[in-house]
Amino acid sequence: MLDLLNSAWHALTDVLGPHGPAVNAAKSYAPGDYSIHFFLQLAIIILACRVVGWLGQKLLKQPQVVGEMIAGVVLGPSLFGLFFPDLQLAIFPKETRNVLYTGAQLGVGLYMFMVGLTLRLDHFQSKAKSAAGVSAAGIVAPFLLAALITPFLLTVPGLFTPGISQANATLFMGACIALTAFPMLARIINERGLANSSLGTLSLTAGAFDDAASWCVLALVLATFGAGPGVAVLAIGGAVLYTGFMLLFGRKLLAPLGRIVEAKGEMSTAMLAVTMMLFCASAFVMDAIGIHAIFGGFLMGVCMPRGLFVEELKKKVEPLAVVLLLPMFFTYSGLNTRMDMVNSVELLLIALGVLAVSVLAKFGACWAAARLAGEDNRTALGIGALMNSRGLMELIIINIGLQKGIIGPTLFSMLVLMAIVTTVMATPLFELVYGRKARESGELEALDPKLAAAA
């Protein structure tokens, strides 16, 4: 036990140390070179996200966020780099990706902070039984099915790193299948008018728990790959302690901020500075313990005061986060994605099998859990459709798996395909099984004209 605690302490004190080989940027780029590339990259990223998002609405009947996800892949080596490799490399050289990565984390963390501000805790409390059942099903079923398919996947050369144990391979596959696209789910819920609905709150909360569980499992796997048991202890123990503290005391400690804004009738720049400092500190805590910054941002948003405080904060921060910062998150992940690795009939069949198992494990299991918890069939189908989306959270975790030597490029590409397909199918499937009838009956708000035309 003492050795385990020492390992966790060393992991904690090493938070600000280097955690892997950085790109060789200092040898080839001056500070001004980063600036030149960054502003050009940002302009191209915003343009691509706007254009592909618009095309996604018109042609694919997808919300803006799904188009942005596809735009990130388009800007990477899978399309732009395939046809114009020299130009793509000149605009997005490897040496500048550390800067882009930091902006990406700020964007997605800040957006999830905004999502936490709109979470209706009263809805969650009334649906606590359903949320717990959906969350448990969304974790247990993926790991059971992963245990069934992983022995076969280990026999296919190039999918997993040689020498990996069946236990670690199963845990990693289970974590990948169990993931829900937390940021993507939040954007879909907001754009579909579900932010203030019990179904939206239930899905978002269950998705948050599923993702947190997947990150904890990933910490266990990484601990066996040389990082040491302290990594897992710090991640799981730290997450439980920090989340418990915030949920028990956070709202009371932060309540004075809301009273100050109510008294002044607006949010001053000083109050905005305090709020952004608290967001950054919370994101740091969750990032430092090995979970992810987005959960820190989301948790801080959940505990912030409601009322005028939220209205003022969203007015000042949300447009910048959605239009300028969040697209960097999609593009950074797209730059690490290659879609040309599944290049044979056998591999394609395996990829389709992984996709089918993933849909069964999330859509099927979450639907069944919602039904058992007493939800009607239409609501249960809507929950299953939303929970089945994986999006860019999947790309984050599989990028870690690739970098740490858990999986090979071929399995990485299969999981990218699964992430894209399950995300693209989420919105039309949700509208088919729940959204249209709910809007006709008045249960949900009508879509804005642009989304209505797409739907």
C-alpha cells in the first residue's frame, strides 16, 4: 500500500514535467514562425468548418457540429493531405501542432463549461434512476462484447501491438466502445432544442459518466504499460474526490458570484476574470490527475450559479468558444486521422463487424436499460440514438492508444471509421425515432429554420 501511495504521489508531482517527446520545433521554428502558421491555420479551420458544416446541413441533414467534425478529417492527411500533400504539410507542419493542441483543449474545455451551465439538475434528479441504468448499461455491455471479439482481433496481424495481453486489449476495446461523444452529444442536444429537456439532461449525464469510466479504464491500461500503478490511483481516486467535493460544496461556495451579478444587473469584467480563472483551475485539476480537461470545465459549469449569471456569461463567452476555439479541437484530431489504412476486403469486414458490435453495445443496451427503468419506447429509442454517438472523444482515446503502443494504425483507422459513422447516424436516427413526433406534439421546441430545413 505504501508503494502504491508513493507511486501516486510521484505521478502527482510530475504533472508539470515532460510526458513524452515533444516535436522538434525549437530547432526549426522561431517564435514568429508559430504565429504566422497559427493565424493562417485558424483562418482555414474556421472557413472549412463553416463551409463543410453548411454542406452537412444541406446535403447530409446533419447539424453544424457534425460538419465541423468531418471538416477536421478533411483538413488532415485523409483528404487534403492525400491530394495536396506538400501544401497540407506547409500549412499544418508537425512542428506547430503543440500550439494547435493547446488551443483545441481550450476550445473544447470552454465549450463543455458552457454546457455545464445549462444542465438542469432538477431534470436529472427526477430521472436519476433512468440515468443510472442507462449509464451502467452503456458501460457493462461494451466491455462484455469487447471480451467476446478481442480474442479474434488479437489473431489478426497489425491490429494490436505484438505482446499485448488479452486483458489489456479487452479493456482498451471496451473503453473505446463504451465512449459517448460528450462534446458532440452536447452540441447535438443544444442544436436540437434538447438542452432544457429531461431526455437531453439524462443522455448528457449518462454520457459523462460513461466517458469518465472509460478514461479510468484507460488509466488502468496505461499503468501496465510502464506508467506505474500510481497513474491509475491518481486518476480514479482524484476524480472521485474532486467530483464529490464539487457536487457537495461547489454550488454553495460559488453562490456569492451569482448574487454579485444580480446586484449589479450585469457581469463586470472583473467577475468574468474570476469566472475564467475558476474554469481554468478546474480544467487543470482534471487534466493533471489524468482524466481530461473537459470534465473539469463541465463540472465547474454545473456548479456555477444560475439566473442572470449564466445569461451574462453565455452572452460574453459562448460565441467565441463555438466559432473560433472549438473548431481547433476537431481539426487537431483530424490531422492525426488516416482513412486509407483499411485496404482489403478482410479488413473492411472486420471494420464493419467492429461497427456493428459498437452500435449493439451502446444503442441496444441503452435502449433496453431505459425501457427497464420505465421510459416509453420512443424516449428509450431517442436515448439510445444519442448515446451511440462517439465523435471526437473516440479519436482522442484511440490517438492515445496509438501513441502508447497499444494498437496499430490499422485498428486505429477502423475505430476512426466507427466514430464517424456512429456520429453521423445519431441525428437522423434521433429525429426518426423521437424528434419529429416530439416536435409535432409540442414536447420539444421547433427547430430554427435552418435546422428545420435540414431535418
